Amino acid sequence: MAKRVFPTGTLMQGKKGLIMGVANKNSIAWAIAEQLAAQGAELAFTYQGEALERRVRPLAESLGADIIVPCDVTDDASMDACFDAIKDTWGEMDFLVHSIAFAGREQLAGSFIDQTTREGFATAMDISAYSFVDSARRASALMDAGGAMITMTYLGSERVIPNYNVMGVAKAALEACTRYLAADLGPRGIRVNAISAGPLKTLAAAGIGSGRHMFRFNKAAAALRENTELEGVAGAALYLLSSLGTSCTGETHHVDGGFHAIGMPQEEALKQSLGID
Ligand code: NAD
Ligand code: 0WE
């Protein structure tokens, strides 16, 4: 695979921020980190647990990260320690990237009505939506000079996507959280937005039952007739987190080749997606 190249510049010069949600080099959060670093940002990273440290630390170090700390968003003590480390090292921060989601694997196969349990619902909401509120509260306490935050969402929040199930409900909550956070933090000059990305081949998308079909259908039906490129997501993140994004807050911005805009695909696209010629 060709190495990704990101436009270089000084848009993020002098800005410090936290990247939450890198698991490996395919993570959306990693592409965003590379783009922000190419524009001069200073970065801190969290990793979910010891198992992921082995992957995340070398990546983070390659961008000269000052702070690399464990953080499990379901654990208050771990969240305290993470934001204490930032406070102790930097004192203040300018931006936050939240790129974290989880639902039990059994929730993501089969029908929503049958698969969704009380516990599965609570876990998906806790890790995929509440964690953004908690992180935003802690990060904003360190943003005295204004700032910006983003989270990652998916179209399954707005429309039914087979098997996405309770994650779709959690993403709808996450997008609503984005608007409420934008309202609360706006008076302090802190912007809060979400990027709704089309399907990307990451760890979180691996092993989706209908994966092959999904990528084929997305490509055929999308306005641009191509799957989503990570570069586009990273570019949107740079826009939303830099001064280019001034005046934009509370928004859910789609980066999905225009798939979200299509109500019914062209006949030939539909045939192509089903492999009929
Ligand atoms: P990924 O697996 O690389 O990232 C998911 C991250 O969530 C991992 O780093 C994992 O460690 C972290 N995480 C899960 N539970 C956690 C916990 N309890 N505490 C701390 N971290 C935890 O996959 P990705 O595709 O880069 O996903 C990032 C975000 O992008 C997610 O919010 C996902 O819903 C969203 N998204 C993904 C796609 C896609 O097709 N891949 C499309 C749109 C949106
Ligand atoms: O948000 C996501 C996936 C998030 C996710 C992934 C997993 C896999 C491993 C949340 N929880 C888990 N739990 C696990 O055990 N995406 C946008 C990618 C995705 O996932 C799908 C999709 C798409 C797109 C699941 C079903 C259908 C489509």
C-alpha cells in the first residue's frame, strides 16, 4: 500500500491536542494525527490498554508525542490520570479528537429487536456516546483560550444499516451530544463537531458479516462512485480543528463520497453492486 501523504503547513503550529482512539496504523484517529502533525500540531495520545500500547507507542513516538498514556473511558480513575497527565505536562490544550466506539459483538449481527439487550445498550451508549461528554468536560477545563473538538460518527445514526443495530442508536446519541456540547462550550470559544465517515477498513470494521457487500454497495451508490478515503476524513478533521473551521460548530459533516445524499441509486449502480451485468 502506498504511504499516505498529507498536505504540510503551519495551520496547527503552536496548537496542542489529545488524540483518543488509535489502535493501530489503520485507525481513523491515526490518519487524523498524521494530518495534524503535518500542520505543526503537538500531540498527546491515549491507548486503551497494555495490549495496544505495543502498537500505539511506536506510532505516537514517530510523531514526537510528548504524552502517551493509557485510558479506558469506562474507568473514571483512568480518565482522571489521563487528563492529569496533560494538565501536568502542558497546563492547557487546544483540541481533542475522540475516535472511540464499542458495542458487544453479539449486538452487531442479526436483527436490532432481538439482539439488543439492556446491558448491550448501556455499554454501547457508555463507550460510544457518554465518553465524548466526559472527555469534552475534562478537555474543556484545560481550554482557557478557546479550542475545538471532534468525534467520529456513521450514517447508521440517521438511517437503518443492517447489523449496525444498537451502534446506530449510540451514534444518534453521540450526534445529539455534539450539539448540546457545542451549545454549552460555544460561549467559551470552543467548537464541537462530528465527522460522519463512510465505511473504512479499520479494526472496528473488520469482521463485519456483510463487509464485502457493504463496500461494494457504497462504492456503486455513492455520488463519487468510490469508497471513502481516509485522507478526506483527515482533511475534514484539520478543517474543523484549525482556524479554517471558525464559525462552524454543532455540525455533523459527512465525508462519505456523497453516499448520504442519495435516496435511490442509479439503475446501473444497483446492478453493479449486486454483481449483475
Ligand atoms: P479502530 O478500531 O481503529 O478505533 C476504535 C478505537 O476505540 C480503538 O482505538 C479502541 O481502543 C477504542 N476503544 C474502544 N473501547 C474503548 C474504551 N473502553 N476505552 C478507550 N478506548 C476504547 O477503528 P476506527 O474505525 O478507526 O474507529 C474510530 C471511530 O470511527 C469510531 O467511533 C467508529 O465508530 C468511527 N467510524 C468508523 C467507521 C469505519 O467504517 N471504520 C466509519 C464511520 C465512523
Ligand atoms: O462504528 C463502527 C464500528 C464500531 C464497532 C466495531 C466493533 C467490532 C468489534 C463497535 N463495536 C465493535 N465491537 C466489536 O466487538 N463502524 C462505523 C464500522 C461499521 O461497523 C458495522 C458497520 C460499519 C460501517 C457493523 C455492522 C454494519 C456496518
